Amino acid sequence: MVAGEKSLHWVVDKWLAPTAAMPARVTQFCRSGRQRCCYVCVEASGPRGLLSIFFFRHDDGTWNVFPPTAERPSMNGHRLAAMATSLPV
């Protein structure tokens, strides 16, 4: 990934294309330590009216318009099966 790509500034420019005449501004910000959720809502005025977009921070530091996937419990049977077949009899 190119340095700066997927930064908050980069995605706001990509999605909202703010200008001096029609700037973008952060209207909401949330960072939850327990749930490790971080998002911002950015608004910009355009020819068709006000546009608001939520941007979500992912674990790798990038910002996207979709939330990160939640960690779910999983079983790793492949590793256990490999260990069982390599044990001496």
C-alpha cells in the first residue's frame, strides 16, 4: 500500500472531494476501547445537498466506508489433526 493511501484524509478526498467553497467537516467521532471500534462521520455540501458518510478505522490503520469484521470464535481442527497424525505410536 502506498504511504498515505487509506488514511482518513485520503478517503475523505476520494469520497467527498471537498473544496474551499464546499469544505468537509467531522460531525461525529467515536472511539470505544472495549469494542475497539473507531469511526467518524464527515459531512460535505454538494450540488445536490448535504452528504454524510461514516468512515471506519480498521486494525491495520486504514479507513474504509465499511466497518471491520468482528472477531468470531473459531475452531482450528486442521492444526489439531496435523498434530495427531505426527505423534509416534
